[in-house]
Amino acid sequence: MKLIDTLQFASGSLRGSPTRTLLMMLAMSIGVAAVVVLTALGEGARRYVVNQFSSLGTNLVIVLPGRTETAGIGPGLLVGQIPREISLDDAQAILRSTAVKRIAPLTVGAATISHDALNREVVVLGSTADLLEVRHMAMALGRFLPAGDLHDTTSVCVLGEKIRHELFGNARAVGQWVRLGDRRFRVIGVLASQGESMGMRTDELVIIPVASAHQLFNTSGLFRVLVEARSRDSIGQAQHEAEQILFARHNGEKDVTVITQDAVLATFDRILTALTMAVGGIAAISLAVAGVLIMNVMLIAVAQRVKEIGLLKALGAPAGQIRKLFFAEAVLLSGIGSVAGLALGYAGSAIIGQMYPSLPVSPPWWAVLAATATALGTGVLFSVWPARRAARLDPVAALAGR
Amino acid sequence: MIKLQNVCRTFIVGDQKVDALRDINLSFGAGEYISVMGPSGSGKSTLLNLLGLLDRPSSGFYLLDGGSVIELDDEQQARVRREKIGFVFQSFHLVPRLTAAQNVELPMILAGIPAEERKARVQVLMQNYGLADRTDHKPDQLSGGQRQRVAIARATVMNPTVLLADEPTGNLDRATGWEVLKLLEGLRERGITLVVVTHDAEIGARSQRQIHMLDGRIVSDERSKV
């Protein structure tokens, strides 16, 4: 029997019971679609996080006070303990490394900002002119903090777009004075609206020179130092040299942590990839269920078509041929089911993508491949038994319908 | 042509041994017309199944076209069934989802014959059997006589050596039954050996050779002169 005839005969018997065939294909396609949609969501979440990290800056090395032993995020980062502070001079010293392009020291605090009768609480970020480049921020109006000595306590500030709107509305903001805590600052610029980035809304920030922030909050330590390496290749060197410089300045005490953006990113990447695979694996269970369903229905089909099988044997079909026919049915079923499932899954992902435009939803290729392979695999695997049962039927009994 | 020698067939039913065929010795020539008669349970269907290689004897020899076919494996026996043996059943055994033409085509599909040749042979056969206007009908749209004619077309499309018919007129009314029988008898002109199992003595009387069976034995083997 030719392959094309086998396929035609199998598709004919599938068409012979359309309801059953459609239901089995539905089960198969729901399984495949579930894998596609769920892994697309997981992959979307992963890429979202990766994008967020990239928008933080490129080739970044982050220096934070305190020592944690893990490569990723230590508890120190999360609770913000400061065992020994990093001073402005420490930050300045990091620039001595040849691998470092520029740095941006960071101090964070909260203060009340007021203009005329309007006031609100804001997050105040103390930094330097280089922050604009290091953090990939853009200006909407005016200019950013002036370059100059780290210790300059100029009374200028840059507002986030939302703060500007709330304090000034449609009036001109640049050049106006605002009060931050007990000091007055002149507005010299407004940040371009960027949306959220790693939990920090630049729209609701006020940025002032780092030395002014130290005075305002009466501190001298830094929350973070963002270090930008010269290139991707020099990230490791920058990390190492920043550590050495700071250890030397702290009398050899290893009380700072220098992490690379890549290390943090890699951790997130690993966690989220594992999550995606887990979710995909759970969805794949539904594929196995669909496989069992196919086996069940195939067994019923064998029982219902006993006479036909007997006839085929009498007409000269060897056992192997009968097996092939049932195999072909299973492959067709799960093949068409998976194609329908893929279409369904991609459609579902597209709809989710429409609903949450910020989430880059797209099913990863390995999941699509795995879902299709699992569907075909279970289809074929679970048809082995029914096919063998059909092939082993005694033709005399089968023809008699027994 | 066909030779059975000391053939026995024993079934085990529960813990009892049932001898369906006891020491059968038979030989048929090409183009012979044989009817096998006997009450139910006499072993005539078992004999037919053995002749059609649907069943294997417990002991004895079976030579078909000079070669022994008992030792053949499943694949080889299937090939013999495909090429040398045609079956006609009492209940027609047409595949309900296939059209008349597709049912006739089925043995050729199993034999791997190319589609164009299949179409041509089906057309000729349907024409010969008066089914030309029924090619695209499903079995449930055909009368009993038409169904059996489709089944005969299917059984002969591979030009078999022997055609085995198990009560071919059992589900048909008398007039239609005679028509079908005439069609079967006409096949002898093509050198096909025809073996008909029947209850009906009147049908049996039409053949040149009548075999009577009882309790798995051949009790008489008569040749009438036509």
C-alpha cells in the first residue's frame, strides 16, 4: 500500500466520524495552545525585565555599601543597610580606573517640594551631570545638572514631568524657584517622560546636585555609585578595579559590594526562564491528557471498526499495514490538532499583546517546537496500543463482529 | 490447483476440545464450481476460512497453486489472499463510508497499484456488473443485490485463482439471489475456481460438484453431470 493511499484512507476514516475527530483535535489544540500562550507570557515577562534592565544603562557596574557574598542580589541590597558609607571622594576615586568611562553617585531621600501654595512629597535624587548619560535619561526642557566639582552645592534642580505638571500646570517652570525641605532651588530643566524604569518613576523625581542633597538630608554617604565601563569587554575590569580602589581606601576592609548589571540580569534571566519552562511543562500535562483521550477514542474506534479491520485482512492487508493505518490516523489527528493549536496559541498571544502593550509577548521558538513535538509524540505513542490491538485481531472473529 | 491433505482444525472452547474439521482431503481444479453444504456447526465455514487463509489448520497440508501456504508468515499469507483469493460474504461487508467504486478499489489500494490503473479497472468492472450508474453511491444507498454485486466486483478485481462465497444469497430475496448466483457462475469462464457455502439444496444443485459435511467430516463428494 502506498503512503499517499494510507494517508488518504486514514483521513477518510477520520472524516467518517467528524464529531469524534473534531473533539479529539480540539483537545489536542487546546493543549498546544496552552503551552504556546503560557510560555509566551513567561517569555514576555522575561523580556520585559531584561528590557527594563537595559534601560537602566549600558555596561553598568553598581557599587553599593556593605558586603554580600552572593553574585546576585544580596539581602543588603533589598533592605539597604549601610555598614560603612561610601563617600563622594570614594566615588571620585573610582574614576582612576582606566576601564571606567564615567560615574554617577546617587543619594536618595524624600522631601516636601513646594511652589506657591502647592506642595507634595517627592523622592529626591542627589547626583551629578553624568547621571543623564549613565542612566540614558533625556531632557524635555532646559538643561540637566551642571558639570563641575562633586562638592559644589549649587541650588538647582531638575523636575520629573509629573512634578512639573502638578506644581506649574501650563505655566513656565524653567527659571522658577521651588522649595525643597528648608532650601530653595532654581528649576533648570524638566526630564522627558520615560515611564517606569525598575520601579523608579522618573516622572516623579526631583534631581539635585549630590552635595546639595547631602546638605539637605544631612548625610555624607552615598546610596549607590553607578559606574559605566568603557565597553562591554571592560565590565569585568571595571568591577575588579572599582573593588580594589575602594578596599584600598577603606584600609583593606571589604565593606563594599560591586555588582555588574549583567550578573543581576543573568539571575533574573535564569529565574524567569525556569519559570517559563515550569509553566510550559504544566501546560504540557494537558497534552498528555489529550494523548490519553486519543488512545481512548482510538480503542473505541478499533472496537467499532472490528468488521472493517477483518475485511481489510481478508482483502490482503497484513498486520503491519493495519498498524500503519491506525498510526496514520493518530499522526493526522495530532498533526492537524497541533497546527490548529499553534494558530490558536499565536492568536491568543497576539490578543494578550494587544491588551498589555508593554509586555513583549511572543512564544519562544523552543516552546513552539516542544509543544508540536509533544503533541505528535503523544499522538503516536498513545496510538501504539490501539494499533497493535487492531493488527492482532483474528480475521475470522473480526468479520463475524466478535 | 488447490489441495487439502489430512487437514484437522481443533478449537479449545473453555476446557473442551472441539474438532471443527476432521481429516479433510480435497482437491479442486481450475474453473471448478463446488458447493459445500451441511447443517450449521458442520464445519463448512471453518473449511472456507482455512481455504481463504483466514485460519490455520491444526494439522495437515494445504497446497495452493502447487505451493504450501501454511508455513508462510502473516505478510506472505496476506499477499496470497490479496492476489489469489477473493471473498464474498453473506452480509456483503462493504465499508459504509466508502462509495461503491472505492469499495471495489480497496484490494488494489492494498496491493499498491497506481491510481490511474485502479480507476480504469474499477470502471470496466462496474460496467460489466451493471453498476455503472452506482459508482458514487454509498452502500446504504444501494439495494441488497447491488451491494452483493459490488462485493463480487471487489472480490474479483485482483483476478483471483479462487473465489470463496459464504452464503452469498443468504441476505437476498430469491430473484436477486439467482441473479447474483448467475454472476458468480459466470466467473468460471475466467478460470476462477468457485467455492460456495450454502444451506440451500436448490442452490447447491446448480454446481457440478457437491460436498456434504457433517460434524467436521466430509460425508459425500458428488459430481453431477451438467
